[in-house]
Amino acid sequence: MGGSSTNSNHKLEDSEKKSSPALVAPPMIGLRATLTWVFLTISVLYLLYYSNSLLYDRQDCPTTTLDPSTERHLETLSNVATSADLKLGEDDKEDDEESPQVPYDVYGDLLGLLSAHPVTPLVSLHHLDVVEPVFPHMSRVKALHHLSRSVKLDSASIMQQSICYDKDRYWSISVSWGYVVQIVRGIMSPRELETPSRTFLNWYRRADYTAYAFNTRPVSKHPCQKPFIFYLSSTRYDEGRKKIIGYYTRHKSPVPHCRWKMASPEQVDSIVVLKRPDPLRWEKSPRKDCCRILPSQKNSTMYLLVDNCRLGELAVATELHDQMDSSGVLVDAVDSDDELALGDGLAGVGVSEGDFSATFARRWRRTSSVALTRWRCARCATRRLTK
């Protein structure tokens, strides 16, 4: 009896010694498993966040496809409504509080922002040491001195945008008075011309255009829609005509080959802009300006008259766009690369829908593969600990 009890006690002690490491292992296994599941949870959340960010960027493009003529008619109705609202404000004017001044802190080239200045006065320009000169091939000081010539003649109208269309050559023309004139092939809607192009960066020097209080549009990559830029060269006041005459010369830059069957703005070397000074502009109800093409005897020189917009003057863009489509100037002039640049809303960034889906799938597979590999390694480590 005694010997058997002694042997049983030894066996019990041996079993306790063998089982003692197992008493310590479960907490370690639980800790590793917890860390593994935490890592997997973080990986899944990262994947969801990354996919949602891509889809959020995709939401900037229209998800509902409308007929092009319907979109243009809606655009026309919007422009007519805006003109009516402006006219109503002029007839029934009230003494409202002064609207607050909103500063915009940007880096880079100010061309896209200043050429599409809204119907508000340009108060001041600050921190010009961190942006490119307003006029190319000039120092910052000389560029400001050059701009001040227009300011002295009509400070209330400086940078005010006016839009018009060349009906014969199907050109879209945008005038930023006292600064620059731009000509683009094709008929662009007034709202698109009024939207600043992304030639600048935000204050953090990032291409994050969702931080602004205004909409922006990407710089077109299509060779036929590259704008021809004419900067102000000189300006003077004509006593006989009672108008300010500004001379704009074309900025020399490489012109890409365009296969559209329409006249090229490359043949225009200079633009003459006439405008009547309006020093009391902002003491009245704000009115948008429009430009009108005057007859010219030279193809190398264009004459424009800037004045207040007439009712429904910009609605001609819809009719011109329909004429351009029916005239055949764009037929057989668009290849695969052009379709990539002129696609369905992703044209501005130069990405088609198929490319977007392929890019999204590649990134998803790459991220999922990394997460799966890490999960397998963590599972193998957990199995080794449990053995």
C-alpha cells in the first residue's frame, strides 16, 4: 500500500511538472492571438478606407449620363436664370451688408485663378514671393508694375472676366481685363470657362483641390483644347473714342498638333481689346461683362469690345455647339488618345473608366495580397506557439 501510494505521488508530481509549462502558455497564446486579430482588423479597416477614398475621388465625375444636348440646354437655363437674377438685383436694390472678403492662399502659377476671377472686386495680392510672376519673362516687381498700368486706368474692372464666341471659327474666348486673353478651340460652356483651371497648388503645396471654397477644373490634356494665351503688352486711354485700348500679344509656346478640321488660333498674333471705363462699377448692382468680336482686316489681329452682357447673350453657346457637331469639324478627328483625354468626365485627369477600374483592381489585389501574407505568417507563428 505504501509503495503504491509513493509511486502514485511520484507520478502526480511528474504530471504536474509536465503540465506546468502549459499553465503559462495559454496567456502567451491569447496575447499573440489578440495582437494578430488586432492587426487583421486594422488591415481590413485600411482596405476599406483606401477603397472608399478611391470611390470618393470617383464621385467627382458624373455618375448619371445625360444626353449632351440636354446638358447644354440645362446649362443655358442656368445662365439665363443667373442673368435674370442679376437684373432683378439691379432693379430692386437693397442696402445689404458688405460681403466678407475671402482670401485664397495658393502656390504656383496664378493664371488659372486670375483668368477666371468671379464678379467681385480684386482687392489685393499678397505673398507674391511664393508664386510665379503674374506676367512671364518678367521679375515679380516688374510684373506688378506692368499690371498697375491697367489698374490706374480702371481699377474697378481689373481681372473681370468676359466671355464671347467666334461663330465662324468655333472658338471660345475668355478675357480677363487688364491681364490676359485666352482662345480655345471648340465651344466651351460659360460655366466651364468661369471655373478656374488648376494651374496652382494649395497652401500646403499639394494637389488637393477639395480644400477650396470654389470649384476648379483640370488643365485639359487634349492637344486641340490647349488654350492660346495672350498677355497684356500695353494699354492706353483714347480721348476720341472715350475707351481704354489694351494690346495683348500671344505667348510663344509649343503648339501641339491638332487634327480637328477647324481654324487654328495660332494665326492670331495680337488682340486689341476696347472697353469704356466704369469707375462706379461696384456702387451699382454687379453685372457680368461679355466681349464681342469686331470686324478686322487682318487675320493676325483680333478686335474685341468688352461691355455689359445682354440678356441671353451667352445662350448662343448651345446653338454654336449644335452647329459644330453637325458641321463635321470633329468627325474622323478623334483617335484613341483623344478619347482618353475627352472621355466622360474622367477626361480632365486623363483617365478613362476602364483604366480606373484596372488601376483600382491592381491596387486592391496588391494590398489584399500583402494583408493575406501577413495573416498567414501570424497564423503560422500562433500554431508554433500552441505546439
